[in-house]
Amino acid sequence: MTPSLSVTSAPSPEDLAVVGNNLTAFNEGEVGASNRLPLAVFVRDEAGRIVAGISGYTGWGWLYVQWLWVGEELRGHGWASTMLSAAEDEARVRGCHGAYIDTFNPVALRTYERAGYKPFGTLPEFPPGRTRTFLQKSLLEA
């Protein structure tokens, strides 16, 4: 049988699972189990609605903050730093020694730098007109 190539903008969850499971198995064979666990921090209003939150995971001794969002009415009141601190505390409990995050928002960049994150790389024009900055922080120093 000759392999064939396909490109799609609508992959099935099953097809993505094949790729993800096989890559996970390969990586674990190379460097050991990641012990990946989801990590989320939420701020809720009186009605229980999420008005700010963090979503990410811990693995291989690192916290990765994939998403950090603060609702407009809460911006400028320190919630991003409070949520980051809570996520970092949980990551330390899980044995993590570092954290990383990326952004193309200049306001968020300043917030992360104030929280002790240091840039380690950039992608200019990603998206156009902005620079995506990748930042890291040691969790051993705090």
C-alpha cells in the first residue's frame, strides 16, 4: 500500500487522538512520562459566572499558561497577577520548577514581566503588526 497525504480544516477528534497518542508515546519513550495535568484558575461573579480565568497544564516540571483572560470590567484590578500567582502556587505543589507563557498583547506583556516572567524569544509580525513574545519564570525563587 502506498501512503496518501490529506489536508483538512476539520480533523475528527479520533484522528487528532491518533496523532496525539502516538506523539505522547514517542516522547515518553524518549524523555519519560510528562505527568501532564490540566490546571485552571477561575474568578466567578456572585451568580457563579466566570469573569476571568486561566487555562493551562503542568508537565515535565513546568507550568504552561495557555490562556489568560480577564473580563473587561475586572481589568486593571490585579486579577491577572492574582490568578498567575494561584496557578504558580499549584504548579509548585505539583513539583514544577518553571512556568512559561506567550502573548502578542503589549499590556499583557508588561503584566507578565511585572509578575517576574522574562522574555526568551520573539516572533515578529505574529500576528501582523504585533510581536509574539515567549516568557519564562523560575518557580524555585519565589
